[in-house]
Amino acid sequence: MTIVGGGVRQEAFKDALSERYLSYALSTIMARSLPDVRDGLKPVHRRLLHAMRQLRLDPDQGYKKCARVVGDVMGKYHPHGDQAIYDALVRLAQEFAVRYPLVDGQGNFGNVDGDNAAAMRYTEARMTEVAQALLEGIDDDAVDFRETYDGEGSEPVVLPSNFPNLLANGATGIAVGMASSVPPHNVGEICDALSHLLKTPNATIAKLVDLMPGPDFPTGGLLVEDRATIVDAYGSGRGSFRVRARWESEDLGRGQYQVVITEIPYQVQKSRLIERIAELMHNRKLPLLGDIRDESADDIRLVLEPKSRNVTAEMLMESLFRNTEMESRFSLNMNVLDADHVPRVMTLREVLQAYLDHRHVVLVRVTEHRLEKIAERLNVLQGYMIVFLNLDEIIAIIREEDDPREVMKKRWDLNDAQVDAILNMRLRSLRRLEEIGIRKEIEGLEGEQKSLKGLLKDESKRLKYLAAEVAEVKKKFGQKTELGKRRTDIAEAPAVVAVPLEAMIEREAVTVVCSDKGWVRALRGHDLDAKDLKFKEGDKGKFVLEAETTDKLLVFATNGRFYTVGIDKLPGGRGHGEPLRLMFDLGNDADIVALQVHIPGAKLVVASSDGRGFVVPEDDVVAQTKSGKQVLNVKGDVEAVACASVIGDHLAVLGRKRKLLVYPLSELPEMSRGRGVVLQSYSNDLLSDVATFNMKDGLTTMTGDRHRTFTKQELKDWVGKRAQAGRKVPRGFPAAPRFS
């Protein structure tokens, strides 16, 4: 129910709530949250600038306490909390928050770390030249005024805005059921687009984007959105822009480097960014980053140290872009109030045209106001001329008549303004020089009056005048000025940078040791003495490989499968290690045949006990799962028994009964999987080992600690064709049917 005039009116709760909520929503949209397309300001910002102008806080005047400004705004124009008003004032002064600050602050106004400004009693402020441009012409009836909330004063409905503030400084706001988000842009580029639109009213969005290619944020950074996306966003009034931090790599010598961040994305707090990165490092979600330091002073300088020299700067930054606010998106939603105070989403061309239309209305109103002032002044000056033409008679009327006003009005057909001006003249103004000055002033005003009337009659002249205004704004605030230099560079959309697993591992020299029973470990360093290695009781060494932690270990088993293990995953050198077969799915019915450090691009020869085999590229045997990769097909009693790297032009095949056959490697096919071809024929024997070598260098074998090389001449009787039986090994060959 509602009390009206002392009575009570019955009303449904639903209807009452709907009516009041609608009023609240409209008030929020119209008077608090959405900016006006004409001056780009919300009411609180407009009232702040108007109050500062009333306090005469021009750029060339002294500062006044912010508390004084906030008090005036709250008392006269904006009946809301003083802290909210002060926060709005502070933001207008922050160079990292506003592209073209409207307030020149003195004192602590906060910083990019997110620290708050000092209390309003400690800080001082005055307007900037940009704010002065927004107010230019406000005394010349350029805009309408309305009563303040208490009816005791007046305030502007909109500012004349001789500066494209909405696009230049951007705006954000959340109303009831709608929001606005306009990024800041470079005013020089905006002026170029405005000039083009004045000449070509039907300009395409693509052409306007050529002239103003994207936002220009106060904190710089890199805009990495592709052009098509930018055009679509400006064409619809909705979209988003991807912004990345600006970084550079500093060489520290000896293969070491550090990455330095010099600019961060807009509206990202530096301290919060560092906290987030530290948190991710603690949770091991940034494995490429070793440390972060903040060396910022007036400028931003964040130093990032990679965890490994194996990590490139591009890889490191890509991981940060993916996981932190080093890359952020700024939304575009040009939902603003138009000239009729109706909220709607505008395209880029509509926003630019709305600003030009506003400036056109301001020009007409200022011109008409000036013509009125000229007419009033000419009226007074014409009265003055009558004085000089009839000086003695006028003096006599003033001295002798009881009502000189009426007498002069009838005598010379004067109006009230002329009579009042004559009666208020000072005696010293009756000099001859004053008469000459009045005649010159009349001539000048009549010339100006004629020019202004011509301006009002000719639209093309008004458009040229607007173009000159735009050019003047560009000259004053454009790219050639320190304030107007573009800060956000336009970069190409980044390609996806793959971060390999090896990049996350510290490169370190290790020696892989595997025992006869399959216990494996990785010892630091190379050139270890095998005699110093310790094994479990009843076990002994079998494989010793020099490698690095970024390498992969290939394991070939008797079941013909290859298994792959990262060497960084192997247990350290303390103790006897761990069973290798537990690191992948190798059953107890299979044994390890060979261990190889994976060399990309290399080739292997694999062979089974029945004397079959082939050449396989190493890249084709790398397994991605624990179950391994089947390469050599075996079945029944046949099993894989040999694996050798291809390092020469000939192949040596050795049977268990020590029959040797040598022939060119070219006779073997290259395959990815299969049984292969017959390497050596057996009647009652099995293949034991294979080796590759260069014939010109000879075949080297090893017995214990001794090496023996069989030359080409010594091997001539064992050279034959593939699939032959071969002959008994030459004298001096190892007793065991192995090459090493």
C-alpha cells in the first residue's frame, strides 16, 4: 500500500516492486553508469569538471585541495558519498588508468601496483588542457543546463567537448541489465578518422580501422588481435582485444639470459600479477620459470629467470601468456547514451558521427550566441555614435530634463539598452579617440556578423570549420606530442609456440648404468670409471651410456618391442637404482636386449634369433605409451636378440656357433615394422649378434678390455651375400659369440 496525502492507496506488491525497480534501473542507466556518446563522461565526471571550472582550477592556475573539490561536487551537484566522488577524481588523474588525464594531481594518487591514493585532505588537483578543451564554449550557450538536485543552481547536461573523449579515454560501466566497455584510443588516429568521415560520410569500417587500427592503452603493451577480428568488433560494436605484455631478452653471457617485462596489459595490477606468478610457481604450474624479481622504479621492470638454458625466451613467455595476465583481453561493448539519452550499442562509424553531430550542434549554438552578443554590442555602439554626433544636445537634456531617458528615446528613437549605455558613460569616454575606436569596433563587428551569418547559412563552411577544429585537436594532442605518441604497438596475431617436454628439463650430463638384472640409475657427469660402480650382490653391470637429462632412452626387448623412457625420469645415483621393467609394461617373459640413447634421424638394425632383420629409423621406434611400440615381429620360440646403430656401410652377422658373414648394408630393406629379411642362413644354429662398420676402417671387436680390429684384407674371405651361411670366425676373434 502507498500513503498519498494522508490517505492509504492499495497497490499490488508485484506492481509496486516493478514500478520502483524500473525507476531504479532507469536512474542507474541514465544518471550513473553509462557514458554519453557526445562527451564520453558519466554524470559524476561531468560534475567534477564543472565544479573545478567554477573553482577556477585552470591548467595555468594553482592547485586546490581535493577535499575542496569533492565538497563542492557533493554539496552542489552530486548528493552521493564523498569517497565515491574522490575515487572518480583520482582515476581521472592516474596516467596508468586514463590515456589522456583530465585532472592534474599533486600528491599520492596511487600507482600501478594497486596502492590507493592518499586521503583527499592531503592531495591537490587542477584541470589539464584536455579537460579545458572539453569545457571550451560552455559560457557561449554551447550546451543546455538543467537544475541541480536541490534546485539552487544549474549544471550542464553535456559538455561541449572539443576533444573526442569517449574514444580517446574510453569508458566502462555496469548498469542494470546492461554494461559498457570502450577501450582508449590514440587521439591523433581518431582525428584522422574524423577528418575522413567529414569528407566521406559513408566511409566503411575497414577504412576507418586503417586510420585508427586499434586501442592505445595508457600502459602500452602489444595488441595481438588479427585485423579481421578488429574490423568485425568495430563493425558490430561488440568484441574483444587481446593485449600482451612487452618484453625483451637480455643476454647475460655464457649462454644465459633473462627476460625483462617493461609494459604490462591495461588494468592489470603489477603486484597482483607477481603474486599470481609466484603462486603458480609454488604449485609447479610454470615449470619453465626459475624466478621472478621486481626491479621497477618509475618504469616497470619485471625480471624473469628461466629454469633452464634449454628454454628459449619465446617458450618461457608463451607459458606465461597462457597461464597469467601477461596476456589479457579487453572487451569492447560500445553501449552508450545517444543524443536523445537512449542507451544503445553503436558501431565505430556511429560513435564518430555522433561526436561530429554534437560538435556541429555546438558550433551552430555558439555561432548564434555570438551573433546575439554582436547584435547587442552593435546596438550599444550605435547609441554611443549618437552621443558623439549630438554631444551638446545630450548634455543639455541630461542637465535640464527631469526624465532624460524618455526625452532621449523620443528624440533619437533609442531603445532602453542604448539609453542606459549613454547614461552610464564616463566623461573620459567622450574623447575624440574613443569615437574613432567605436567606429573601428563597429566595422569589425559588422564584418564578423556577416561572416557568422554566412557560416550559419552554408553547411559546407560549417563542415570545413569542424575539419579545422579536428586538425587543431590533432596538432595539440596528436602523435607528434609527448602525450599523444602511440603507446600500444600493433603486432601480428602470434603463432602457437610449441613447448617441447625437453624445454622443461634442466640439461645435465649423466651416465646411465643398467645392471644385468635390469636395475637402472643415472649418475651425474661423464667419464665414470666402470670399476668403481657398485651393484647388488649377485648382479653385475651390463649397459653404461653417456647421455644428458634431456635425452630419451630407447629400450629394445626380446618381444621385439621398443620402450621409451625420459632420462630425467631415471632414479639418481644413490643406491642401486630401480628395476627398469617397472617403468613401462615389460612382462617377466621378456628381457632387455639393448639400451640406446635416442638420436633423432639415426637408424638401427634389429634382428631376431631366427636370423631375420631389417633397418628401421630411430624416429619410428619412439614409443608414446608405457606399452611400447612393436617393431620386430616375433612369435613362438623366436625372439629379438640384437640391435645395433647404423654407423657404416657394411653389416656383420654372427651366429651362436661363431659363424660370421659380412655384406653391404644396402642389401637390407628399411622398414618401420615387420619380420624383415633373412640376414644369415642356419641349419642348426641361431643368430647371436650384429654389428655395422665402415669397411675401410675395419671391424672392431672387444675381448675383455682389449680391442682388436680386423682389416678389409683380413675379412675378404667372410664377405659374401645376404642370407648365406658364412664361415667360422677368423683367428683372434672373441671366444663369446658377441662383437663386444
